[in-house]
Amino acid sequence: MNPSTLTTAFSTLIRTASHEQHTEAESTTFMSDMLGGRLGVEAYARYTEQLWFVYAALESGARDLADDPVAGPFIQPELLRLAALERDLEHLRGPGWRSTLTALPATRAYADRVAECARTWPGGYVAHHYTRYLGDLSGGQIIRDRAERAWGFAKKGDGVRFYVFEDIANPAAFKRAYRELLDQVPADDLEKQRIVAECKQAFALNTAVFRALGEEFPLSA
């Protein structure tokens, strides 16, 4: 281990260590095509379906971790996204959306890993919690804006509610407080390195979903 990691804030370690994977995920063909308005609303709906599986795993595991000393402080109700996702899916797919909901193999692998961490490793759960929710509060707002413009969703309305955190008045302040929680995680340096590695794995799993969606929605030549 690099001796400098002992003096670097844990939130900084996580952010810098996962930067490369974060950039790779954002620059996949599917995401760039979708954000560029080159794909139809069907691609956006399919992406939203995949998110449902990941957040179902993330949030069903949250209840059992509420009192955990490592993961518990991160379980904050204002972050929960599943209800908003389901409202978006009803708007995108209609009232029978559950009957046609299917996970790509890459999505299933991602959701299974989240669920495994929720059951067996609170530190790993924190890694997935961080990569999802802080991403939603940051880059997710770009997706919302592009979706509203490309497909005519009402501003912060049905179809993009997943990206609207109604109970977080000041996202910048919330993210600062979240990073302070990371810095206070009761874990030794070895465990922190394991959590950082899981953050990288979370981004890799997410990128695999984007790639699978890109194969399902190739941009017409």
C-alpha cells in the first residue's frame, strides 16, 4: 500500500481511484448516443428498466443494514429511488410494466453483486451505495436534462422522476456531508482498500450494462 493513502481522506481515495472507470462508463457508445439524442425513447425506457433491478437489490438490502455501524449511516430515506423508478416505468411502459420487465445478463450480474454485498459485506454495500447515489445526484442530472429535451418529458415530471431528489434541497451540501460520512467509516486501511476496489468493480459492472444495451440498440449506420 502506498504510505500516502494513510493520510489521504477516504472520500478522496474513492473518488480518485474510480475516476478512470467512471469516465469509461460515461463514454460508452450507448450512453453517448442516448445523451446525444441519437437513440429513441425505447432505449431510454430499456435503460430505466435495468436500473430497476439494481435499485431493487440496493434498497431491499437497506432495511437490514440500517443499524450496521459501517453501512447504517448511509441509509438515508431521502435517497431512495425505487418508488420514483416505478412511477417512471409506469409512464414509459404503461400500468402493466412489471409483466414485461426483463434484466439483461449484465444487469443480473450487477444486481446479484449488490445483493451479495448487502447480505455479507457492509463495506462492499457502501461502495455500491456511493457509486449509485452520488452519481445520481451529479451526472444523473445531465441525463434528466437531456431526456426532457429529447423526448419531451415534463420538467422533473413522469419519466424522469428517478433523477429528482425532492427531499434534498441542497445537493452540493448533501454530497459534502456524504463524503464526510465516508471519511468517518469505521474501517482499517486494508478494509478501505477493499471498499475502493469494490467501487471500481461497481463501475465495471455498470459499464457492462451499458455495453449490453449498446448491443441491443446499435446506432443505425
